[in-house]
Amino acid sequence: MIASVGFSAFQDAGSELEPFVELCFPVRGNYAPADHNYALFAACVHIIPEIRQQTALSILTIPGFADKQGKILLTEQSCLRIRVPIPQISLVYKLAGKSIRLGIHEIQIGIPEIFTLKPAKTLKSRIVVIKGYSEPESFLNAAQRQLDNLEISGKLSIPVDKKGELSRKTLKVKRYKIVGFTTEISELSDEDSLKLQQWGIGGKRHLGCGYFLPYKGGRNV
């Protein structure tokens, strides 16, 4: 079962992959910390301790409107997305109906919708982290090696931010700050697009890193 397979086995990822699905849990609450990657993972583990061992599982942070004061405002569209192989649906479904705390903010998790992954020619991840590679050029070289290991062909790039600079992102894990980059991969075949959505690249996928979404017309879908 691929849940026990780590990145070292990516060379085999092209063969006999179990289908993945995405569970989209609606969330209700007022605010969440802007940087809640680790807090969200810890809250999920508190409810489902087995999540720690599920290396094929990816958790995306909850979107909202930034208030520029360290919080995001949750909206009716805010949701918690988790990708898993089909056999793990029942495990992750245990989050439905639970309340979690992210810092001082309490959030209610609703009943999820379940979606199959759809191919897209361009995918984008808000942050990809590759340990030891915190400069753009070396990061891109390392990311390309991981794509090669997955036998994925695509055009790899770091988009620019509003200041016209390469989009560098950080996240906090306890006392540590981790550096990564927004990453876009275009010109993907359907097969490679699905493979990248399933496996991602880089580390910290339990913390929302390397979680690729279809990207079209200047926005994630």
C-alpha cells in the first residue's frame, strides 16, 4: 500500500499507483492564524494520531483573507483540503464534525465533499520546501531532479510576487523558520499532472507544502 512509501520510492511512482482523492471539508469560524501550517497538522494528529505515519497524505492550509496583522478572515469558501489514496478515506473522514483550535481560534470542521483528481496542464503550489536549498537557482535544480525521479516532464518556474521578485515563502515550525518558494509547473501531460498532484515534490507535505493545484487564468482552481 503506497501510504507507507516515502520519497525514496518516487522512482517507482510511475507504476501501479492507487488512485488519490481530495477531501474538501468546509470550515466555520471567524479567524485563523495566517501561519497555521504546523498548528493545523498538530490539530489533525490530535484527533487522528495515525496521520503521522501516512506519508502519502497531504494537508493544505485553510485559505482566507489576510488582515495584515497575523490573521486570516475565514469565508464561506474557506475549506480544509486533504489528499489521500482511496483506502485512507475512512481514516481522514474522522475529522468531520470535529472542532479544532488553531492558536486562540476555534474552528468547526464540516462534512467533506470527495473529489477525484483532474489533470491540468499547469499546476501551482504556494510553497515547496526542499531541505538545504533556500536560494532560487539551487532550489530549481533540486526541484528538477525530483521531477526527473518521478519521470515527470514539464516547465518548472518560480513566479514573481507583487514586488516583481521571485516568490519566496516561509513557514514556522515551532521555533524554526523554513524557507521555500512558490512553484509553477506547466506543459504537463494528463498522466504527469495527476502524478504530480498525488506525490508533489519537496518535503513537509503534512504542513501544506508541495500541494499542487490546477492553475488557470492567474488563479488556482
